[in-house]
Amino acid sequence: MDWLLLGVLAIGALLVCVIPHEVAHGYVAYLLGDTTAKAAGRLTANPVPHIDPIGSLLVPGMLIVLGQLTGVPVVFGWAKPVPVNPYHFRGDRWRGMLLVSLAGPTTNLLMAGAATLLGRALIMIGLTMPAALAFLALVVLYSLVLAFFNLVPIPPLDGSRVLAYFLPPAWRMRLSQLEPYGMFIVLGLLVIGGLQLIFRLASSLWLQLLGMEWALLSDLFH
């Protein structure tokens, strides 16, 4: 597949995956009584309010170009985090943050399942356009990566809020104190390969969901 077309499909698939992830956080917070995300105009499928110029466009674009030069096709990015104020929740705010945090990865897993079913249905009825199948395949892959990656228990990733719910109060505070340094820790783990297990797990499950026929028809591996 032409690398420019692949780049467009990759960025499109990434946006399709990260935006529902963030909307899910905000919507669950809204159901719990927090209107912060709604007031900020973030409970919408319109991609514009969610796009982070660096994380949604610049970084994925640079990775696509780098992948073309190095032969290693890695694309990653993010949307603007949806604002959430747990002090507006009805009931236990720690339980509320647990539910809000799980909403994003859960949404991505559901999206991976839906995209898998749609891709297999298209193949079954003979609609085997490589670009469409490649796009759906990338949606499955990015959904899995986002779900698993965000469950890493390092602030500010969703997994840290999940872990915090089960920790004693003193440990919760210690975990929250890591937040200013969390992304540096995550980047360090990425550089040294400390998160390879997550990406291998996502890739392995992705290939199982696609199957050989879909993988070949998508033209992603040529």
C-alpha cells in the first residue's frame, strides 16, 4: 500500500479511536453528576474540540514519515484529555474516578470488537476494498493498543485511577504525587522497551482477530 494513503488511513483511524475514548470519560462523569466536560463542549463526536495539534496531528504525522524512512511503521498519538472534576460526583469520588477511568479502555475494546465484526462482514459479502479493510484493521489495532496502554497504572494514565481505588488513602496520595513526572516515566519505559509486552499483546490479539484472509486483503503487509 502507498505510504501516503497508509498515513492518511492511520491518522483517520487514530482519531476514530482516541475521540470516543475521551468522550466516554466525559459522558460517564456527566452521568455521575459532573458537567465539566459538557460545559466545555467535549461531549460531542465532532473531532475539532478533541484534536490536540501535537498529539493528534504532528506526532502521528512525524511517525508516519519516520516509519517510511526506517521501515518501522509505528503510529501513535492522543486527543485532548476531557476535563473531569471528581468533587462534583454524586457519592464516592474514588469510585466515580474508577468508573470514569474504565470508560475509555472499555469503549476502545468495544470498538475493536465492532470493527472486527464489520471487517469480517465485508469480506463475507465480497466487499474487499483494500483501503476500507486496512482502515478497519487499523481501528482494531489502535483500539487494542489504547485500551491496554491506558491501563498501565502510572499517572496520568487511566490505570493509575483504577489502581488508586484499591489502595489505602496514604498510598493514593503517594501515587497522585507521581503525576507531574508520569509522562516522563512512561516515555522512559517506552525508550527502554519496558512496555513491549503491552504492544506485543495488542499485536498478537490483533492478528488473531483479523485472520490471514483479512490481513492479506487489506494490503497492510505488502
